[in-house]
Amino acid sequence: MCGIIGYSGHREACPILLDGLERLEYRGYDSAGILVSDNGMFHTAKRSGRLSNLRRAVEEHPLRGCCGMGHTRWATHGGPTDENAHPHGTERVMLVHNGIIENYLSLRELLLEQGYSFQSQTDTEIAACYLDYCYHGDPIDAIREALNGIEGAYAFVIMFSDHPNTLYAVRKDGPLLAALGNGENFVASDVTAVIRYTNRYLVLDEGEIAIVTPERIRLIGLDGCEHHKEIQTVTWDVEQAQKDGYEHFMLKEIHEQPDALRHTVSPRVKNGLPDWTGDGLPQDFFARFNRIQIVACGTAMHAGMIGKSVMEKLARIPVEVDIASEFRYRDPILTEDTLVIIVSQSGETADSLAALRLAKARGLATLAIVNVAGSSIAREADYVLYTFAGPEISVASTKAYSVQISLLYMIAFTLGRARGTLSEEQERSLTAQLLSCEKAVRDALALQDQIEASVRPLVDAEHLFFLGRGIDYALACEGSLKLKEISYIHCEAYAAGELKHGTISLITEGTPVIALCTQTALLPKMLSNIKETTARGASVFVIAKQGETISGDVADTVLPLQDFDDLFMPFPAVTVLQLIAYFVARARGCDIDKPRNLAKSVTVE
Ligand code: G6P
């Protein structure tokens, strides 16, 4: 997870690297470092903590030169210290790295025998020294030889002091692209880092080396053959990756949900029905499967839980949802009539990518739901459905979830029709309701001030419960994740009927409970479960449809949502849960867009 930026051009590299790192900081923010080459003289600056620490250091001691690289770190091997900050290496060879070198201990032994010594506790320094060890004057030969000996995941940008204005970039299981400017070129973990300078880029394939100079970007394979590939163009602009007057990216992204939903759903509706031809899916694609396996991590996995509920209900097809890191190591039972759906905002999550590869290796059909175009998962899946949410910068995922579930709903409609559980008329009516979710989310956003005021009693909570039944339980999981990740309040999501089997012992006088009651059919059962908590002193915040009768002895606070079909309630309800998390975290003075210990894109196992 770490962010990488490289620059070779005619301008001073330092400000460009710092600017790129600022945009990549969401990938990790334990430390930051840059290296600038002044005609082969390497100058570095590294600081633990936020990028602002590095900025201050560079202001005091400016680094001059027109070629360089920068790194923002999410610590794996070695704590978040100055010494462990990247770049690492020797006088001849320096590099920045995103990934994990798995055989670093054996490489370390070898290098110690050769007389190398190390300044950090990182696996990256070992890789850099190993590259130095392999270097006999030809950078490509050295990279090729070093990669033969290195095991693990990596995206490297490498500089050799005797090739002063050249960056070498190579990757395996970590994202990296090379971007084309005018008399200047770039390397970056993702395109947000360079979008201010250019919208044209090349995605590096695994085992491909990019040689980046101010004049050109050459791509060569590990076999030495020159590669030529299509230049990709970013369709969004720099404004979309900025806060746009909002205090935080998270709030901006919550508010972008209606547009994101429209952009994702509308192009896939023809004559009032879902149509997948624009995504290149064969006509009868969904009719081929009798089982669905959804695999994802974090918020994307929670979206999968909603997908399961909707698909099973509408299409009567068995759906399993797995956490990618569990799926890949549990030898899953997968029949050949199973469609594996990988859901990922970034398209780079290491465990989700590995799950995709496992499914492919078993010969199964794979479909990816991904937000970032050209990402590894999007490229490797048999088919990809892009969500058009635009860049999501805040570590806490919001709009990505809404668009992910919108596509899972559409898939459910198509499956239902293909399996004969839905008529054309029903499919049409469901599609129309899905299109109207954009408005339901706008209505939920209009409750923002009311939410901000009503969350005050939650701000000082030490722990808190989210309850729900059915689809509301899946929502509770996401609401709980959102709140705990950004506010640091310990939260648990519980299936409301399960609480009494143990967890209710944690409810004492004043324990806050957020109860999701959006499913009219389950409301009486929910009310009984809520009463079980109020009887033990819980203070309950209910989210329910307007007009439902919730008496004052059940709830301390009721947040009323516009009436809408039960099935589609997750769209407005998740918006409310996101706003609850946001306003609680803001009142607690938390660093909302960059919560501690987390990173947006997790490219390590
Ligand atoms: C990280 C992020 C989460 C995200 C998860 C999966 O943990 O902090 O917000 O849900 O990765 O990411 P993906 O890009 O695969 O959706």
C-alpha cells in the first residue's frame, strides 16, 4: 500500500514530488521521503509521520535537481521511523518500494556475507542492496538479475547514480504506471498523483521495465524485447480529485453518491431494462451460472453482503460472500457453474487479486466490479463492470459502496429474469426503482443537519452497537466499520436476534445502540430486540422509514427516512450511516480522511 511518484523532466523535481505525494498520502502516511538527483549526486530527505514533516525539512534544506522519486509509507517491516522511510539503497543504487519482499531474510544473509550493512529494519533496504550487488554497469541486466532472486510483491522505482536523469520502474502484484508529459515524464502508483500535469499514461504489465527519461518512456520486457502499448487517457480532471470546498474528502464523496449512482446505473439501462452489452458481456452471460461467489475486502465485502441478500431474494440463486484473505486459503468448494464476482474499489487489493487468480486457476468464470480503470483486478478478470464513482480519496470508502451495490442489484435483476424468478414487468419495475435511488440518497443527504445535531450523545461513547435484521444486518456491518475506522469508538454490528446469545451482557446503563429498522416486514421483531436492550439501560438511536410507529419508550432518537421499497432502503440508509460516522468523528477531532493505521489501497497480504 505505500505510494510512489517519480519525475524526470526539465523542472525542479522536488515540488512535483511533494505534490504527488500529497495526492498519494491516502495510500499510507507513516513516513515520507524523496530523493532528487543533481546530475548523479543523490540528495535525500526522509521524515517519519505526515508529509508536512518532510515538507518542513525540505523547506529548510532545499533539494535541487530535475529527476527524482518520492514515497509515502504504510509500515510493514520496521516501525514508522525516519530510518525506515524510503528511499533506500547505496551510493550507486536507490529505490522506493511498495510491497513486501518475502525472502528478505535469506537475501540479508547473503548480503551480510558480501560485506553489506544496513541502516533500517526494512525489507526494502535489503532489496535495494541486493540490486546494488547485482549491478555491474548495466541497469537492465541488474534489474533482471535481481528480480530473479527476489520473491514477493513489489512496485519499484529505481535510480542509478551513473544514469542521472533516468528512472527505472518495474512491478509485480503492486500497481505502477508511467505517465507522459511534454519534455517530462512520470511514474506513479496511481494517476491521481500526476493528473495535474498529464492525463496520458501507460499501465505497466508485470515483468515489464519502464525506462523513463525527460524525452521518452521505453518499455521493455524481462527478455529484453521492446514493448509498445496503447496510451490510456484519464477522463476525469484534477478538480474531481480535490475537496471542492468540502471540509473533508469523505464528506465530499458522501455527497457525490447521487451522481455516482446515475453515472453507474443509467448507461446500463436500455428500454427500461439492464443491458450489459456496453460492458462486453455475452448476451446469455448470467444464464450460465447456478451459484455466485462474491469475494472482497472491507467495505467492498459489505457491499457483497447486500448483493447476496438481493440476489438470493430476487433470483433464488445461492450466493456465498467471502473475505478475500480467508477465501484464498480455505480451499473453497467451487463448482464449474459458479460465477466468481470480485468487488474492489481500487482494483489493487492484494488479497482480492489473489482470490481472483485462484478462481481463474480453478477454471471459473470471473467478473470484477471495480472503480479504478486499468487496475490489476480489472485487467485480469474475464469481464469487468466499472463503477463510475470517480476518484475516491478518503480512506473510509463511501460512494464506492453505493455504486458497488447498485451493480449487484442490476446483476440480481438480470439473474432473476434469466432464471425465471422475475417477469419482464417486474425487472422493469425494479430497474425503475433502482434509478430512483439517486433521489432517495439526495433526500437522505438533506437530513445532514439533523444528523449532525442528533449524534451529539454518541460522541463520547466508548463502545457502541449496531443492530439490524436481514439486509439491515449487512448495513449494520458497514455502519459499524465506518464509525470505528474514523472515530476510534469501539463498535460492533450484531444481527438483532443474536444479541441475546451473549453480547447483550455488554449492554449497561447508557450504552448507545444504533438500530436499523428500514425493513417494514421485520419491524415488529426489531422492536422486540430493541426493547431487550432498553430494558438493560441502552440508549437507542433508530433509523426507520417515516411513518413507522416507534414509540418514545423504544427509542431516544428516531431518524426518519423517506418511505421507499424495503429492498432499496440500503441506498438512503447507508448515506445516513456514513454521515453519522462522519459527524461523530469530526466532533471527536479525528483525522477523518486519514485514520490512524489504515490505508486506502492495501497491496500487501
Ligand atoms: C482498505 C480500505 C477500505 C476498503 C478495503 C478494500 O482496507 O481502507 O476502505 O474497503 O481496503 O479495498 P478495495 O479497493 O478492494 O475496495
